Amino acid sequence: MLPRSSLENIVSDKVVDVAVGVLIREDGRMLLGSRPEGKPYAGYWEFPGGKLEKNETVHQALARELEEELGIALADSTPWFVKEHVYPHAHVRLHFRRSHDFVGTPVPKEGQECGFYAANERTPGLMLPVDQAIVNRVELPEVFEESSDLLTLSRNALQATIVRDRSYRWVGARAETMDDVLKAVAMDYDFVIVPPEAFDGLLVNGEPRIPTYVDGAPAADLAFWQAKGAHGVKPVM
Ligand SMILES: Nc1nc2c([nH]c(=O)n2[C@H]2C[C@H](O)[C@@H](COP(=O)(O)OP(=O)(O)OP(=O)(O)O)O2)c(=O)[nH]1
């Protein structure tokens, strides 16, 4: 029989699915709020959201949490990426979804604070460390233009082609295979660029693991790729 502490570790290893909303206002600012008293990391700032209940889709969970916590009606949202993180209190699988399509002015219903912030603006309290890096990604462009926006660095020790934008805000990788994508995820890169035919194979339950650009897809297909979870599309040069 396993000692009690090992059993507890196994129990706490259960992965908790969490719906997280990146709600972007017309002026490009995103909705952030503080965690209410009584929850782990109370007072830290985060994107709105919460745990999935039984039989809920991620969108449904997000819509429910936004209504319950902030009185916001979420009309539509698209998958962005999934990130796993192990906290001392839980192993979470965060399903980030983006939305420009919501109605209502947020009114905190659980004693929290909230507001719309630009990516380079400081919230009154610390962001959850996991979220801090993601705030920077919210301004990733819908479309990267190969020659003007991106610099391709030489293949690095990981044998993947590393790409960054000209202002050093984001670093990504050109991923030909799932193995390349997993390396980029493990290195916490901000995005991957994949060939269109590889895109579906990189999805886990319909969601990418990292913000994903589809290489060479015409910009006219942007809505098509976004509905599938691609964050942006690089136009044919
Ligand atoms: N809502 C939210 N949770 C996040 C973010 N980033 C992050 O690591 N998390 C973690 C913190 C928590 O461990 C977990 C979410 O759980 P929670 O306690 O907020 O969920 P909940 O509202 O359903 O809580 P409850 O009903 O159990 O009180 O996900 C984020 O941006 N938003």
C-alpha cells in the first residue's frame, strides 16, 4: 500500500479543466480582474473564468462564469490555446478563448476588482504568474507578414527554426511536426507557424496547445482558420 502522502499526490494530480476568457474591447483593452477572497491566490489578478462543470463545453463554462462573476453576456468566443500548469493547490488545464463579442459593463459580484487594461499597463495587483506571460500574447497580430514583421533566426540547438517579431515582443518557432510543436510548448514560445495540412493534427480536442499561425494560407481565409482555433494567418507573399 502506498504511504498516505503519495496517495494525496495522486489525488491532487487530477487535472482540473478551467475556461479562461480573453475579452477584448473595441479599443483593444482586455478584461482583467482580481481573485476574490477565499480562493487560492486571492488578490492576484487574472483573466475572468472558472472551472468547467460536468457536461459543459468550454464556451458554456465561460459564459456561465462571466454571467455569475461579472454580469456579462458572452455571445461568441473562439478557442485560442490550452496551457497546463501545476500549482501547489492543483494541476490545471487552462482553455483560453478569445472574444470580441460580449455585452454588458462588468460589475464584480464577488467583491473582486476588475477593469479593461492594455497589455503594457500594470494592474493594481500582481497577475497570476502564468497569466503575466499571456497578457503579452494578447496583442499578437491576427496576421504576421513574413517579410516586414518577422525575422527568421537560424535553426537553433533544438533543430527548429526560431522566429521573432522585429520589436522582440514575441518568439515563436516554425513547426513542421508535432514534435516541433511540443518543443515550442515546452520552451514557452509565444506561437508556432505550421503548414495548413498539419494544423488539424496539432489540435487536442479541437484546441491548439499554443497560439498557431497557418503558413501560406490566404488572408481571406482568416475567419475560417480562426473558427478552428488558429490565432492568425500569414498571407502568401
Ligand atoms: N479564472 C482563472 N483561473 C486561472 C487563470 N490562470 C490560472 O492559472 N488560473 C487557475 C487558478 C485556479 O487554480 C483555477 C481556476 O479556479 P477558480 O477557483 O478560479 O475557479 P472557480 O471560479 O470555478 O472556483 P470555485 O467555484 O471552485 O470557487 O485556474 C485565469 O486567468 N483565470
